[in-house]
Amino acid sequence: MIRWLLLILVLATAMLLGPSLVNNPGYIKIILAGRVFEFTALGLVVILVLSAVALWLVSVLLRKLLRLQHVSFNFLRWRRQRKAQQAFELGLQAYAKQQWQLASAHLAKAAADDFMHNEKHLLAAYAAFYAGNTDQANRHVAALPAADNSSCFVQADLLLQQGQAAQACVLLAEQVNADTEDKGLGQLYLYALQQAGQWQQLLQMVPAALKQQWFDKDKWRRQRFNIYPAAVSQLSQQQRFDEAAAYWQNLPAKERKSTAANIGLAWAQAQNGQSEAAEKLLLSNLQLEELPLTLAFLRQIPLGKSVLKLRKQAQSWLRDHNSNGYVYALLAYLAEQEGEPEQAELALQKARQYEPKLG
């Protein structure tokens, strides 16, 4: 409606002023450097309009050809952009050097310019947080688009770093589902569930992680050990683990039969006093090449004296791999379970000799 009113107004104005401009076109004379330029008033207006359009087209072409999309031809605006760009460069350098206070100050100045606006606020949020200014970090997060995955990620990550894993889970649960393709967001959600001890929900998210490939093949092989042993053992302690439950049966058979899952099951059996069954399960699933991944979890399984067969297995590995520190570390753990602290210490010294990081 407003457009029609404006159109009618323009036409009425043209009808009123048109005859006057035709009968009285006006006369403008410009003398410049000995040259005389004569125009009618209407002709001068037309020339000025065409010149403005031509300048605008030239500026657009220059931006496209020279890739100057983010450079303004307005001097004051260009100066502000240049200062923001310099602040961004200095902020990135300070961030790389972990000079958080300096990085926070520079990145806050850089955020005044619209170019890479979200990225600047994201980095500025981390820099401010690491500099100890949580309020400023939250202000940078608030400047990010609310529906953007980056905004959700940085909010949840900062909550995790403040020990507020449960709040991070609530925030991420609204964004992460079976169709989530943002791998970083999915990985952070699994980590948050681990930190919050929400083991059942963690197991329920495994099919989504596999479907959307949140981890590559090698990383998932390691990630299994961050999920199954603790999840199964903790749920078992809480009397909530059930192999017939949907959260377990919905897992692919390959996952349920993995070494990591069986370590969790053995851990749960040992906690329930079924030490012999736990040893049998471990004996049928432990592999020498996976010892670096499994050892940390094995040490937490209370087998007691039910370690004879495992000890024989470890000794047979040692005959062919007598410089494998992880096998000595396994023997140290088995000696501890049998109540032989001296043998455990000797085996541990050997383990440190071949694998110093085991110390």
C-alpha cells in the first residue's frame, strides 16, 4: 500500500513540475581553465546522476577484480578497518604465544570490525577466559549467533573447563542428535557425558557417533576405551547395568564384542564378586598389541587371587617380547592382586626400564 502511495506521489509531482521544467529548463554556465560548459538544470542533474552510477559501477568492478570486498573506499571507514585488521593480527600472535591478557585486549578491538566477526568473538572468548575474565568471555559468546554451532561449542567447552559438566550436557543435548554432522560438537558432547557421569546417555549416543563418523577409525578405536569400561562398571555399581537393555542391545555387535566392552563387563563381574568369570573373560579378549590402551583399566579391576591364568598368559608373551614394558606392568598388577608387593615392585622397575612413561 505504501509503495502505491509513493508511486502516486511521484507521478503527481512529475505532472506538476514537468511542464515548468520543459518551459523553463534553466541555464547553468561553468567556466573552468578557459573552457566553457553550458547546461540546463535538468541536464546537469542527469549528468550528476549518471556520473554517480558510473563511479559506483567502477568501485564494484574494482572490488571484484582486485578482491577488495572487505575494503571500503571511505577513508574514515577504511582507517577503522585497517586498525581492526592490525589488532586481529596482533591478537592472533598473542594467542599463539598464550599471552592471554594481551590477546584478549587485541581481539576485543578487532571485533569492532564486521570482517570475520564470529571468528574474532570466538577467539576473544577463549582468550578472555584463559586470562581469567569470565564475564568478558561470556559477553563475546553472547555476540555470536544464538543458533550457530560455534556458539554452542564454545559455551559448552567453557562450562566444562569450569567443572560444570552437567550444564554443558544440557546445552549440548539441544544441539546434538542422531543427524548431527558437526563432528566437533558431537565429540564434545560425548566428553561432557563422560565428565558428568551420565553413562546410560553416553551409551545411547554411540550409534549416532558411529553413523555420523564423529571419530575416524583410529580415534574411535581409542575412544572405545574412554567409554565402555567406565560406563559398564559404573552402571553395574549403581545396579543399573543390564545387557538386555535397549541402550546396550542397540549397539552394533562389533561394539559389544570389542575388547573395551569386555573389559567393562569383566570389571563389573569382579565388582560383583565373580573374579574367576572376570579372569576368564579377560583371558579370552586381551591382546598384546592393545595392552597400552587396556592397562590403565585393568589396574582398576579387583581380581584378587584369580590371576593365575592371566599370569601364565603374560609370561608366555614375555618369552617372545622380553623388552615389552607393558607386559612387565601387567605382571606387576597381577603380583599386587596376589599380595606379592616385592614381585610387583621388581616387575614395575622392569616396566619403567623399557617404558619410562609408565613411571
